[in-house]
Amino acid sequence: MNTFTTTTTGRIDKILAETLEVSRNQVEKLIKDGLVSVNGRTIVKTSFKVVEGDEIAYVFKEAEKRVAPPIDFDVEVLYEDEYLLVVNKPSGLVVHPAPSVKEPTLVDWLIHKGISLSTISGEERHGIVHRIDKETTGALVVAKDNKTHEKLSEQLQDKSMGRYYLALIDCPLKDGVVVNKPIGRNPKNRLKMDVAQDGRDAKTAFVKLLDTAHGTELIAAKLFTGRTHQIRVHLNTLGRHILGDDLYGFKTKRDKIPRVFLHAYLLYLTHPHSGEKMEFKAPIFNDMTDYMYKYFDQGILNEKINPLTLGSNFNHL
């Protein structure tokens, strides 16, 4: 049990967040779990008003540790310091554990590596700031402490952190385009997402990079929001599909293109502690590069996906 006497008057959640230097969301869970009391009385409302001289008590629950299954793989680390880690996620690796997921996940790998964030409300987080679909590859940032996690989450919200994706699609775009349509769960197929009027806001920009002689195209996509399957759903509204994406309509045999050719190529952010603007390029995995080198001139390809100029393709949209 931890106690302190408040020297100010105001909402319990605001005062606790400032005193403990944690987010209001963490304090909200602490209160709703019945772990906060004022003058000996348990408080369950975050809006409860305290006055100067009140004694506030709180309890930190012990984080419940997840037992990770055996890890027989490694993940490429693009950057690491004491605050954060940037990895190049391979295809087929699920980010978060779930009841339906039997195989080891990226979170399990983080546990194996010793990166695990315990919050004051007793839950255990693993620094995952943003997600990438199972079959999608590429750059993903992991926070090593709660303060870094909060600051990176804020950057994700205010768009100062972002990602550029590369995708191979089945039919060329007519032109660069911005799709701004809300996304929600598909009512007929729970595995799919769809454009839905009552869904969450979603915005994606697409630009053309290179066509192939047989009708496929390499494009770049910039995310302004981070909804599940966002790029795939927005492409579907344009009548386009990523190679290998049979869930949303690309017709292929899996032995020819075994997974969705979508790669989070560039990640940019401001370091939460140094303030340095940073950019990370995630090398493209061999299955996708093999396809591109087969149909594109390597010199022209490298010029089109140059990290220094890729973002300028979106300036006219």
C-alpha cells in the first residue's frame, strides 16, 4: 500500500496521473480495479473530487506474467537503444498472442529477449506501439519502458510518426489517389474488414512506382491511420488487390505467391528522449525481392524505392 497527502484540489485521476507520472488511461484502470482509496474509502469513479489534505492510497498489482512457448526463431533488429527497438517483422509472425494463436508470437519473442513492460494496473504490455498483420512484413517499433511507449503512442496520434509501405498489386492504378473511408468489421465474414459508415476513420494515400509488362504494379502507400487490413481494404475499394491476398480477392494459387506482398518499408519518428528525427529502412524479404527482380530492372527499381526520395512521391496528393 502506497499513500500520500494531496496538496491540491481536483479530479482523482488527474492528480494521480501527475503524481505517479503515468498516463490517465493507466490510472483509470487502477481506479476501476478498486485499487485506489481516499481517506480509507475505495474510489471507483475517475471523476471523484479530492481536496487539499485528503490522504490517497493506491496499490500496485503484480503483473501477471505470460508463459511464452519455446522460441526457435529470431527477428532482425534494425535499431536498438535503452529506450526502443525497431525490428523487421517477417511474414507469418503474429504480433500479439490470442486464444486462437497457437504458435509463438512477436510478443513471445520479446519476452524471450527480456523486453516486458509492467504497468501500474497489473497488466503486462510488451511495448508494441503499432501492429502489422500476420502476413505483412517490415518495420515495427517496440518501446522498452512505459514513458517511451506513451510518447511514441502520442506521435502515432499526432502523425509525427508514420510508415511508408511497398505493395505489389494485380492491376495498375489509374493515378495516385487518397482513399478516406471508414473501416469496420465485415458483417458477413469476421476474418475480413470492410468500408463501413459506422466504422473508424481511415485514410491511405497510394502512388504508382513501376508497372510490369504483364499488368502488375509496384506501388507505395502512406498510412494516416492504422486500422486492421487498412491498405488491403482501401485497395479493394479501387478494384485492386495485393498479390497473394486471396482474402480480399486476388485470384492465385498459394504455391505461386505464398503470402501477401505488402512490406512496411520506411518508418519515421522522433526519438522520445533525444528529440532526434529518425528514419528506419526495413530490408525487403527475399520472396518479394525475387519477384521484383524478375520483372523490374534493378537499377530503376532501386531508384524508385530510394528512401531519400520515396516520400516526395506523395507531395502532389
